[in-house]
Amino acid sequence: MSDHAEHAGHVVPVKIYVGVFLALLVLTGLTTTVAYIDLGQTHIGLHHEIDWNTVAALTIAVAKMLLVVLFFMHVKYSPGLTRLVVAAGFFWLAIMVALTLSDELARDWTDTAQPWSVLLPLAGSLAKVPALLALLLRS
Amino acid sequence: MAHTAHSPALVHQFETAEQQHEAGNLGMWVFLATEVMFFGGVFMAYIVYRALHLPAFIQGSHFLNVTLGATNTAVLICSSLTMALAIHAAQTGKSKSTIMMYLILTMLLGIAFLGIKFTFEWTADWREGLVPGLHFTYSGAYSSGVQLFFCFYFFMTGLHALHMIIGLGILTTLTVMASRGRFNSVYFAPLEVSGLYWHFVDIVWIFLFPLLYLIGGRYGGGH
């Protein structure tokens, strides 16, 4: 608190605001340009593919979001508690997306052997570890 | 500390202006976390239905005007800069006319965004018969899936536009407050938390632009 006693809140230099603004404009131009270039797809498994144009567009969007959140919204200069609330907001969003997609993307996995199927016996063995540990501890 | 308990800007439950400032920002961020989940639900639905109707959503995306979408992105980024500069002007003790100028610029840019959205984009969609439920005449490939895409398009951009309109109302209030000399380098909390809201609405558009306009084979005729 001692470093900003004269003003309430950190005063971000105008130079940084203008720099972030220019970076955001450049990234907007970049994402628009990249959309017209075929970056191709990579197939994973039998049913899914990674569309690299989508990956590029979303990566640039996340970069723009971070610039806005950190500098325009002052999170870079905010106390830990505020940062925790910000991170929690996006973390809860990530939980919703991850759990929904784990269902949505895995629906057609049944009845077809996948490369990861070889790991299933291993996973079964790992599941027994806690019970074995409990037995050892009791004896 | 320069601020005493007698400062009119400091309410009694806070020890210092700094503590009051941090508490206000924290409260706004808690609200914004609920907004993240509010928009997040719509984004999640869009992701799932896009995966289920991929060719239709790509077809639908091709009806949108990328130039107008990119222009609007730039307009919103400009408005975020002027909003940040309005807060900066208050923080550094600039005159009320400087604060008002930045606030009015932010409002004009917000109005420009809505103007482009409503008068150029939505009007064109109506002319082309791409408004589900009211005026949908497209009967080409994947027509029912394209209709679904436009349901999402109007709901998402409409929800975003509603937030912009609320933001314009907030900015009007702030401009009136600024004209009465309410803000100074110690007290500018309404500017700061409204700025957080305005930047958040900008972030929503930063994701809507690629998701609706860009992804899905702009480079060719689709897959």
C-alpha cells in the first residue's frame, strides 16, 4: 500500500494504454487476415479434427482478452484478492466448458477401440492402489 | 496518509481511500464473474451446437460481413482506450471538461458500434431474409442449421448490444456527474467500476467476432 499512497489506485502511464490499444488493433488485423489463410486440419482419432484456423482465432482472442484484463482493467496492478476473484471467474467457466465437452466429444467413443484403449488395464490397476495401501496400513 | 476520515469521498466503514477503492473494484469483479458465467452459458451452447451442425454453421458464418465485424471490433477497442483515459484524467486531477470529453468520445464510439450493428448488419440480414421466426427465406443448403446459426447470432449480438445500451446509460450518468465536478484524484470510483463494465463488454465482443464471423473456412467455400 505504501507505493500508492497519493492516489487511490495505481496510475497507469498513458504510454502503456496507447501501447495496449495499438497491440489490440494489430491483433484484430492479424486475426482477420489469418481467417483467409487455410491453416489446415489435423485428425485425431476417428471422429475429431483440430482446425488450426479456429485455434489461431481463439488464441488471438485470448491474447486480446489478457491485454484488456491486465492493463485496461488494471488487474496487473490489483491486490491478490481481486486477482483471485478474476481467476475464479474464468476458472469456473473452464469447469463448465471442460465438463460439457468431456461429454459432447466423448459420445462416439464407445464400441470402437481407440489408441488410448491400451491404457485401460493400467488405469484399472491404478484404481486398486488405494485399497492395497489401506490393507498394508491396517496390517 | 493524506486522506483523513473527514474527507467527503471516504465513507466511514473504510480506513483509507485505498481500501475503499479496492473494495469497490472487488465488488465489481464479483459481479463481472457472474457476467462471465451468464455469457459463458450462451458461448457453451454455441460451441456444442456448432460441433453438432458444423457445415450449417460455416454456411451461416459466410453470410456475415467480416469488414463490418472487424471495423466494429476496432471501434470498441478505441472506446476502451477513451474509457481508460477518462479514468486516467480523473486520477491525475485533470479538469472536469477533460474527463467529460473522454466520456463523450466513449459514448460516441459506443453509438457508432450500435449504428453499424443495427443499420448496416441487422438491416442487411433482414433484407436477405436471415431473421429466424420473423423473416427467414433462405432455403439453400443446410437451411434449418443455418436458421439455428442465426438464432445464436441474433441472441448473442443482441445480448451484447443490450449491454452496450446499458453501458451508454451509465456513461450518460457519469458525464452528468463529471459536469458537476464530482470526480477528483481521490474519488473516481463510479468511473473506475463503470470502466470495468465497459471493458468487459469489449471482451465479450473480442470473442464474438472470431466465433461468429471468422472461424470455419473463410479461405474457401467451406469444407
